[in-house]
Amino acid sequence: MMYRRRLVRFVVLCGLLLLTVVGANLACANSPEAQVIDTEAASSTVTPYSTNAPLVYGKPSDIVWEALASINRDRALTDLRRVTGGEPICGSSDCYTVTNRPTGSEGLGRVKAYVETQLADLGYSVVRNNWSAEGYSDQNVIATKLGSVLPDEQIYLVAHLDGAGNTGGIYPAADDDASGAVDLIETARILSGYTFSRTLVLFFSTGEEQGSLGVNSYLSKLSAAEISKIKYVVDLDMIGYDANADGVMQLFHGDHAPSKALATSFKDIILHYGVNLVPDVTVGCA
Ligand SMILES: [Zn+2]
């Protein structure tokens, strides 16, 4: 039951992520027929990373409602079982049950392949990004959907595939961070049916438990010009666990004013669309 309850929570949060992309990403819907999320219209009102002004997320959008309605809880639950060993991951040659997902492990390797297949089948451009740092090496899995209007402006959604290891329980690292990763897979499915003005980057990292090695290695190799293309980043980590079942969703933003603005907008969007959560904008990092 705990397992299912957690899933219910993070599928709801998947909806929130959609809101982030379709809503906080300054959505101003064109005609639904076009299925293009126009982020251009409101861009003049926002200067990311240089102001603490709230983001503008536009009027309630039929596209957002449509996207929210298409969240498939059973599909996400299947992903969660596979990523955490509740059922095997089966390919063309064999089936494999994941027992844990430490960086560099076979279990993590199987999960990376699974995620990669899901994303490629959805039509995303998917690459493996090799990294090596501090005695560890692994790969990030990165899926991209090129923006149709402002392709050089990128929105990153991040979750880590690696886990701290099986500490004796079932479903290892289900919360940290299969919850975020599975959310991102389901989000990828839904968003694959839309076109966005800005480029969407779905970043499945590894080496997170060793100090965000995969992400840091990736960033260290980007040029200043490439860094400047990154306009927003939403990190989904441990989103499936509500220890005291109070429905409070903590939105951590650190001490960076623009991040606080993003978190505040996230809260506004939750309220705007009547999502059944209690958003709590919190300084610091979980
Ligand atoms: Zn984590």
C-alpha cells in the first residue's frame, strides 16, 4: 500500500511538472489545433536569472488541462516497478530484475537502457553523455526536443537514475529518486505530443549520490555560450514520499533569488490549476 500511495503522490506531481513546462514555461496557448505551446508572448516580461520577478504563466489553458488529463497512473506504476525491481525489465534477449542502482552498476545500466528506449520510441533525440570523476564513471541519458521558435533557449528537467543502493528493503531507491525519474518518463510521454517554442531537455543523471558527479561533469564541459542557453532548470528529487501524509509539497529554492521566483511561480501554478497539494516554498536544499 505504501508503494501505491507513493505512486499516487508522484503521479499528481507529474501533473505539476507538466504545469511547470506548459504553464510556468510562460505558456500562452495558441489554438489547440496547432498544439504549439507559445512561450514567446510573455518572454518580454521575464528576465530569467537576473530578477526575482515571478514568472508569468498565462491564462488557464485547455492544453494544460488536456495534458493533465492524459497522465496515465498505471503506466507510471509499471515504470516504477521496473526501475525498482518490482517486475523485470525485459528486452529482446532477456529479462533482468533490478536489485539496486548504484552508479556504475549493472542494475543502473539496465535502467538507463530502459529509459533510453522509452524516450527514443517517443521520438526524442537521445544521447548518452559519458562522464568520469573522482574514481567513478557512468553516463547521463539526455533527451532533447528542439524548440520551434527559440531553439537556443533551453528548459531542463532533471532527475537522477542512480540510487544509494539496496539497504535491505524492497524497491530500492524508489523515492530517491525513482519517483522523479518515473515522473520524468511519464512527462516525456505526454509532452511528446506537443511542440514547444523553447527547447526541452530531459536530463536523467547518474553519480548524483556521489556528489552530483554526472551533472557537474556535464556542466563543466559546456562553454559559456552553451551555459547561457539554459534558462530554467527544475530538479525532481524525492518527489514521491510524504512522510506525514499532510499533502505538503516542499519547493526548495536555495538562497538564489531567481530560483525562489521559480519556486514561487510553481506554487502559484499549483493553486492556479487547483491541484490537490499544499505547496510550501522553502529556502534551502533537501
Ligand atoms: Zn536524490
